[in-house]
Amino acid sequence: MTAMNRDIEAIQEKIQQESGFVNRLTDEVGRVIVGQRYMVERLLIGLLADGHVLMEGVPGLAKTMTIRTMARAIQTSFRRIQFTPDLLPADLIGTLVYDPRESRFKTRKGPIFANIILADEINRSPAKVQSALLEAMQERTVTIGESTYSLDTPFLVLATQNPIEQEGTYPLPEAQVDRFMLKLSVGYPNKDEELEIMRRMAAGPEPRAEPVVESREIVRARKAVELIYMDPQVEHYIVDLVFATRAPGDFGLADLTDLIAYGASPRASSYLAKTARAHAFLRRRGYVTPEDVRSVGLDVLRHRVLLTYEAEAEEVVSEDVVTRILNSVEVP
């Protein structure tokens, strides 16, 4: 047996030890949420890869309920922040409050000081609030007055947004969208799932998730995810996918050149590697395959490929372009 195989076996053994919580968590979420397995798995990938997740879909698809249920199933602090057009940065991060008895200002921390944040309908808030959230997401710190405070670990922003064509929505700035590791497109349930939802709603109060996972299990699992082996060929494949969004002509996709205004940033390469490792972890594997990369590719790249006016005129969306790239770039 080669040294490489022994290393992968050791990693595999470590993953078996640290992945025990996954079934407990998904079973507990499944007691409350019907279907939406794709959404639950992608939220788990965000949790394991330490990356924020943005979910887009029309109202009523259980986005908020799924996040709340998952947060309840983990023994950790959770806050839900409803984003509205009149929300102020101080409502999010906190502010200085004058205490007349002590004749000095005291810091009152906002709801951002929690482990899991549900930013509900994030694109209903104006740019000032979104920029305040940006520092917290990227730097894991918050500045109130002249003091800077570190946020707790783990810290995860799970955001929902309505499709931007809807009334009263503000498009998120590109810089902020890029901070989200994954952007999910949440669809409708199938007929069987809808029937089950209808029956559960008619049966009385919805079941409530109980805490079944400790936050330290998540932290240990993240360390195991970082150990997962990635072959240099898979690394080159990830870089090829990202470069194909910037110079599609070099990959036999010259017809996409006029449709792409900006390709994916270097952040996309590191996020593809992290999420592919997390995907392998959920499959109880100690190594990453190209299929892991392809599975998460659309969710990592769809919000990082910005299209031209020509693409909009032809009614081409970023998913179409990314799917073409995933299907065309040579798989090792």
C-alpha cells in the first residue's frame, strides 16, 4: 500500500468519526421540513466550509423555516433579522447609548452578535445596511463607534432574497454578492411533497426541532474537511472552470465571449475547492473527485458571472452560461 493510500485511509477514518452528526441533523430537520433536500445539503456545505449562503426564490418555499429549523437543531445562538426599507445599520450591528447615571456612552450590541444569522429578505434593505453587513461577513468583526468587536465562531450568515423583479427590492452590490460562498435557486416542491405539506399543515401545530448537534461538533468537522485530499488534476480542473468564465474562447466557447461582462473572481477558485471538499465529506470520502466540483459548480459560480446587455437582450441568464462551461471544460 502506498503512502498516499495510507494517508487517504487515515483521512477517511477521521471523516467517519466526525461525520456522525450529519444524519442526526438531517433527520431532525426532516421531521419539520418536507423535501428540500438540495437546500438542506447546501446549507450543510456552507456550515462545513465556513461560508455564507444566499437563497433566492419566491415567497412560501420554506426558506426561512428551513434555516430556523437547522439553527434550532444546533446548540448555538441564532438571530433572525427581518430586512426592511427603513432598517438602519444601528439596528443590525448595535450603537452607543448614553447612560446619564454614569455620564458616559455604553455599547449596546445588535442582533449580528450571534453564531447563525438569518438575514430575511436581505434585498429589501438599502445600501447602508448592506454595507454594514459586508464588514461582518468578510472581516468577522463589527465596528461600533471607535471600537471594533470580533464576532463569535462559528459565524454564518444565511440570507434569503426575493427575485429582484419583485416590487420594493434593491439589487445587492456585486461586492456583497461575491462574499456569499453559495447562491441557491430554490424551486417548488413536487406533487408528493406538496401533498405531505398540505396534510401536515392541516394536522395541527408544526413540529419543533430540538437541539441534536453541539457547535463543537461542527468545528471538529470543519477541521476534518480541511484534511480531505485534492489531487493536482482536480485543482487544475477548478482553475480551468474559473478561467473559462473569463476567457471562454480559450476553451472552445468563443460564442460566450460577447455574453460575459465579468468572469468569476479568484474567490471562486478557493470557494470551489472548499465546497467540493465539504461535498466529499458529506459522501464520507477522504478525497475530492471532479464530480464533487461539478455538483457545487453552479451554486458557487452563478452569482459571480456577470452578463452583458447583449446577453440580457437574448434572455440568457448566468445559469445558462455556467452550465455550458461545466459541460464543456474537459474533466480530468
